[in-house]
Amino acid sequence: MAITVDKTVPFLDVADPAFSVRSAEVRRAREASWYARTSYGLAVLRHGQVARLIRHPNLRQGSRLWPAHHGVTSGPFADWWASWVLNQEGEAHQRLRRLLNPAFSRRIIDQLQPRFEALAGELADAFTPRGRCEFMSEFAVPYAARVIAILLGIPEEDRAIIAAHSGTVGLAMGVQIREHLPQIEASLAALYGYADALIADRRRSPRGDFVTCLACPPASEEHLSDAELRDSLVLLIFGGFDTTRNQLGLAMQAFIDHPGQWRLLGERPELGPAAVEEVMRVGPTTTWVTREAIADFAFDGLDIPAGTTIHLFCESAGTDPRVGGAEFDITAVGRPPHFGFGGGIHYCLGHLVARTDMCAALTVLARRLREPRVAGLATSLPDSGNTGPVQLPIAFTPAPWGQAGTFARRPL
């Protein structure tokens, strides 16, 4: 089957570093058609079609081809990318997911929530009295790095290592991957060394924590190979840091644009879980998820041949007015699922960690920082791949003593 695309269907140049999934261009394309043409294949823009295609039996995970799209087909980075559970299919995927799942149990994650809340309070203490901060460097980066340190049971002072190397590996999610490949592979090697040391430590001195659960399974049970364990830990260190940092910055931007919602969250911290879902609906750091057709099939009037790359635009689908997604509202009920964690068999393994640490951060900050607003030059990563602010200077009114929540401290 040869793909036959109506030439009147909009074209989106997603290879342009200046392309934005949140642009008016994408909004116009969504109104004109459920899909658009791109230089990499098709982009699906509406919620209904994304919801069906993300689970379609004739599609497989497509991000495995991302490096190859940019001429990266061999070497340490290409090998690591191919090892991801996200990029496996069939029995290989099911096996990795089965062996990784116990470490992401609610029992392990729930017991960390008080530590996440205390961490958010500690970081906020340092800048709240000033009434301003550079949100990314003073909160999002150290919070994301120390969350990973808490999860993995490693010294929190190692957060600088995690942050620096994870941030560099994150450049691989953008369209300039080949330009950054030497730095990416150098940071990947450093994270491999860190993971090896962590595994060796747990095998010498097991604990009842996340890494021990993976590194020291009962002898009678199936377990990850050393290479699989190493690759998975590096993916967790990188993915957990990169996405949390970016998503926190995007969350703050969303609430700055909707000050009434921020006030509401400060008054009603029980809305924290809903706030996380709403932020990820309107501003997911993962701007699209990719699928590849494994067989010819017809879908909503379009013949799609095997081998076609299909990008499912998460933000465009999440804000689709056809499903009532235009307004940002943390009290809304009955919203259809967002796609910030993907979907189908490749739904994010770490979603519970992300939901827990994001909720802790946002509820603490909403009690502390009144009326946050941008107070300087804000810069961002390219609005493709994994995106988010690089710099986000904000000013705010510190909450009066007694109204700032559990973690406020009295002046000495």
C-alpha cells in the first residue's frame, strides 16, 4: 500500500528547531484536519484519533527510530536508546516491564511522599523571604535531582552529578541530536559509571529500597541481566530528572497564566492530584509520542502503509475543544485521559513517582508563593521532543506567617 495524502492537508515542519506544538499554526491545522503532514511522517492532532491510535494493534512504539531519523544508527547512545523498555515490543517488552514493575509499587512510592513534601518546603525556605527566585535553578533543578536521589537512596549531595549529566543527555530529545552527540555520549558514560557503582553498593549492602528491589531479587525469581539493570537505572536517572524538571517549569508557567487557579490550589491542597493532571494535559513536557505502522491499514478515511511514522501530539489532543479541553480548570470533572504519560502497553512505568513528586511540589509552593509572575527574561528548550523552561525568573508575594502551610518556619 502506498500512502495517499490529500495535498490540501496542512504541512507542519517539525524538523525546524523553532517549531512549536503550541503554535497558532498547529491550532489551525487541528481545525482543518485530524492529521497533518510532516517531514517525519504524519502528525495526529485531535483527541479522538490520538486516543484510538495510541492503542492501535497495527502500530508499534516508534521512538526507537528517533536517532536514526537524524543519522545516529550506532554507538553507545544508539545502543542505550534501543535497550529502553519503551522501545521494546512483544515478549521482550512484557518481560522488562514485569521485572521493573515491583520497584514502582505504591508501597515504595507512597512512603516517599512526606520526604518529597519536606524537600519542597526546604527549597522554598531559601528564597521565599526574598519574594523572587529563578525558579528553574533554585527549585525545579534541585528538586528533580534530589527526588531521584531520594528514590534511589543515594546521597542528595550527588544531585549536581545527576542534574548536569541528565540535562546533557536530554539534548537527545530535540531535533539537533547529531550536533550534540559527543556531549550526550560523554554524559551517558558518566551515568553508566554512576549506575555501576550504585548496583555494586546495593549488592554489598542490600536495603529495603528501590535499587535493592531491582539489584537483589530472590534467587528463585527471574531477574534483569546486569546490562538490563544498568541500562534501566540510567534511563530512570535521566528520565526522572529531565521530565520532572521540565514539567515543574511548565506547571509554574501554566499557573502564572491562570492566577485564580493558583490561589485555589493554595486554599485547597486536596486539589493537588487534579492540578498535576491538568498541568500535564495542557502543557506536557513530552510534546508527542511516536508510533510506527507494522501493517497496512485504513483509519478514518486514510490508507496508512506499513512503515509510516505517526506522531501523536499530546498537547494538541489534550486541549482539543472537541472534548472540552480549551479551559485550564483544576476543579473540572469528567475530563478524558491526557497523554502526558503515553498510553496503551507503553504507558509510563514511572507515572506514580511523577504524580507523587509533582503533587508534593505544587501544593507546597501554592501555599508559600502568592501571585507568582514572570520577572525577567524566560527562556525555553525547543518546543519539540521534551520541552520546558531553561530559565524562569519569577516574583511573588510571600504568604503571611501562619498561612504558608506545615513547612513554614518562625523567624529566629
